[in-house]
Amino acid sequence: MTFISAQSASVKIAFTKMHGLGNDFIVLDNRSNMITLTEVMIRHICDRHLGIGCDQLVLLSNPTLEGASVRVQFFNPDGSEAGACGNASRCVAKFIGHNPVIETQNGLLPTFKEGELYRVVMGVPKLAWQDIPLSHEADTAHLPLYDGAACSMGNPHLTLFRPIKEAALLGPELEHHALFPQRANIGFAEILSPTHMRLRVWERGAGLTLACGSGACAAVVNAARRNLVKRKCTVTMEKGDLQIIWEENGPVHMIGPAETVFTGQILMDQAV
Ligand SMILES: N[C@@H](CCC[C@H](N)C(=O)O)C(=O)O
């Protein structure tokens, strides 16, 4: 991969390709402070035709908060930064090892290896309209938008209780709806039983993905608020399941797999 500049020097950046239930990531470890990324570079690396391709680029750096093992930033393929990414957080737990505490825009997220799976404590969901944020006051459990419900898991999520096949149809427009000043991730949830739902998510800045961890947390929170499911619920997505547990007056736990696919090097021509 080459990024051309008038005067340039080649730099090799090591990367690891990972995924959580098919939600795929490029992990760059910048704990040595050697990598400088621009938005253009992020878009290029994430491009499935011109770069490596992924749903999110995950940048690791040295922690700034006490108690954190590593700082993590999540970038969408359109170059925008997201406050949370559940599936990538499990991958980071696997990448770092030894149950790291992950520092994100949404605070410190403890992680735990449980057998072959990883648990991430995703934080307390935000339910107030200002915190999602919405552009005006509204009942976030019953929005005047397909009777959906919204919450923030560190990033904004709208959940619609509608067939998952509508995700590709309605997602693109709703991501940019005027109700969401920071855009939103749009989940389509089919309730199968009080402890099981099927979910498909149109992700902000990424489009239709095979799985969305924060979207699964948000879907269980939004469905539980409406007594459609219990606080402990299995979320089935295209490539498998996540277990979601929402503690009473507390955080949401997400449990699921994380996989390493391959490692490689990005060759960049950087300006000198
Ligand atoms: N795939 C993620 C969510 C990634 C961020 C999202 N697209 C946003 O912009 O908020 C997950 O597993 O949570």
C-alpha cells in the first residue's frame, strides 16, 4: 500500500487482522509512539479494494488513565472515530492478554478471558436523550421513528423491532436522520423469546456489518426497557452469538469470541 507525497520515506507498520463474529478489524499497536495516522490514511487502510479492508481500524497506545492497561481508539472506514466498539474490545483483550483494562472514550472497560471466550464490561448505558445524543427532547424508549428505542453504549444506537432484512433498506437513511446530530448505528431486532433475539446492524460510518457488539448491548438494553426480553439475553447475528447481561442499575456485560486471522505490514510513504 503506498501513500504518495512529494518528498517521502517508506515506513513499515505492523498490523494484525482480527474479527469478532465476522466484524473485522485491523489492529495497529502504537505503544511505541512510532505511528502517525491521518484520516486519509485510515480511509485508505480500511478500503477493501485499495487497502487491507476492515469494519474498524483499532489503534492501541499507552494509557492515560490510572488503572488502564492500554488506550484504544476505534475508527470507522469513513475516517470517523467511534466512542465504543464491543467486538473490537474483545479482540483487544485477546491481543494484549492477561485480562487488560481497556481505556476508551467511554471510560475504563475491564475484560476477562472465560474459557475460549472474552467478557467485556461495556459500561452503564446512557438512556437520557441528551446523552445519546438526540437533537431534541424525546422518550428514548419509544421514539417517533418506527417506534424505535435509543441509548448510548459510548456510541449512539437506535434499535428498531423490525425484520433484520430491512437493515440494508432503512439503515443508510436512518444513520443520517436529523434526530441524531452525531449520526447513529441502526439495529434491527427480531425478538425470538424473552431470552433470545436475532440482530442485524447498519453501522455508522461502516454500513452493514456481520456483527456489532455495542449494537447487541444496546438492543438488549432497549428491548429489556420495554419488557420484550430479560436482562440476560442471547443475541444471534450472522456468524454466531453474543451473551449480553445488563446488571440492575449497572453496566452491561458482553461475552463472545475473538479471532486472530493474520499479521502483516503496511508499507507507507510518509512525508519527510
Ligand atoms: N462494530 C462495533 C461498533 C463500531 C463503531 C460504530 N460503527 C460507531 O460509529 O459507533 C461494535 O462491535 O460495537
